[in-house]
Amino acid sequence: MKAASTPYNPAHHGFAVFIACATFVLIIAGALVTSNDAGLSVPDWPTSYGSYYKLPPWTGGIIYEHSHRMIAEVTGALTITITVWTWFADRRRWMKALALGALGTIIVQGILGGLTVLHFLPPLISSAHAAVGQTFFCIACAIALFTGRNWVQGIPVEETPQSMTGAQHPQLLTLALLSLFALYLQLYFGAMFRHHGMGWLPHVINAPLVALLLTWTSIRALSQYSKTAAIRRPAIAVLFLVIVQLCLGFLAFLTRVDWGRDAAQPETAMVASTVAHVAVGALLLASTAILAIQVWRHPPIAVKERIPGGAQKPVAA
């Protein structure tokens, strides 16, 4: 994943950032659909009330469901555009592959969205739809990162982490990858709960464990790479988002499970807290993915081993 093989293209990068932002809006729109129980407000797919282009009756849950579909269609068109653009403008083969991967991911996401409607919102398919959507958001953020000036024009160097006198276990990259896995597991529990596939207990029990792991990972990153902005910034973002996410999770639990238990329809407080919880969760997952990428790109020089003849050579910890 060397960056020096292609020139920096500000228009390409700006378009990638725009797609990442559009995907974030799409995630919010999807959360609004689920939180307002509007998943079957448009009962057919790929058409909407029998039409591909006519606007259905603009009332009730149809507003959320059809808006979600329109944003998804626009995001899909944007993804096709950047895939073609990357294929012709970017010289890096792995970037071409990543762009194709993004296109394949959003196609799968669209199919899963259709299946949730056709099969009347089965929890497993609906949860897969949520997970693939967040995965696409991470890919979109990664493309924005890889097309940025700092990545394309910057030269990655091996760093000498602070407060690191020898090899430490687990390594920071391992912690970052474990954090990603834990976040996906938490995403699955949350999606299954929201789509009535399981109770709230697994999601609530796993939340403090995920928070502790993310905090450990971020503090390790900040203590060892405090002078490396590429690692320091996502680590700070992860720490901040963990705190916000825990507060929103507690609020969403109160409004959904306690206060809104007997509500005839979703209440405004529940919808707002749940949508915010989903949105911050997406930002947290993407920030953790960026942190893992940057940690991988900046390998540490922490240990020197003696070789025969008295010479020394640096090895990565």
C-alpha cells in the first residue's frame, strides 16, 4: 500500500470525502426508518408502490422509508462514479481493488435492503444490512484517507514510540484489530435488538467491555505515539466518541426499554437518542478502522538485537 506511485488529486479526494459524508447521512436515514418502525411503509422492492420513479404518497412512515431509498440510490451512483474515476485516475492497483470492493459492498447492501422488505424484516437479514452499511462507511472513509494529501505525498517512516523500552504485548495493531472485532460484535447485538431478534442484555453487557478495550487501545496509542499526528488524532477521536456513545447508549436504553415500553408508537426522545446512538457508533467504528490503518502504516522501532560480530540492527517490535 505504498503511496508514492500516484499524484495527489484534490478533486478526487474531495469527491471521496463527499461520498463518505453522503454515506453517513444514509446511515442516519436508515436509523430513522428502524426507529420509527417504518421498514414496511413501502411494501415492495425494487419499486415503490409499483413505480421506479413516481413519488409515493408522502405521508407517515413512507417519508422515512422512501427517503432512505432515494439517498441510497444517490450514494450508489456516487460509488459507481468514484470507482470508474479511481480506475482511470489512480495508479495504485490496490486502490482500484478497493474501489471495486466499495462498489461490490454497496450492491450487496442494496440487495440486503431489498430482502428485508421482501421477507418482512427478518432479524438476521436486517442486522446484516446494518453491518454491511457500516462496513461500506468504513471503506468510504478509508478511500477518503488514501486519496488525501498526507497519505499520497507523505512518506511513511518507522516510528520510535515513547515510553517503550522493549516489546510490549499485545501490540498496538493487535489491540486495534481486536477493537474492530469487538465493535462489530456490539453492532450485531445492537442491530439484533433493534430488529427484535434478541433481547437487550447481550448488547448492554458487552458495551462496557468494548469501551474498556477501546480506551486501552487509545491510551496505548496516545502514550506511545503522542508526537505522531496520524495516530494521535484518531486515538483522541476514539476516546471522545466512546464517552459520547456510552452516554447515548444509556439514554437510548432509558427511552426505549424503560420510558417508552408501553408507548403506542415511537416517541421523539427514543427516536432521537437511538438515531444519535447509531450515528456515533458508525463514527466510532470508522475512527477505529482509521486508527488501525495508521498504526499499521507507522511500524515502531523499539528493539535492537545484537548480531554476531558486534553489529546491531533495528527490528520492529
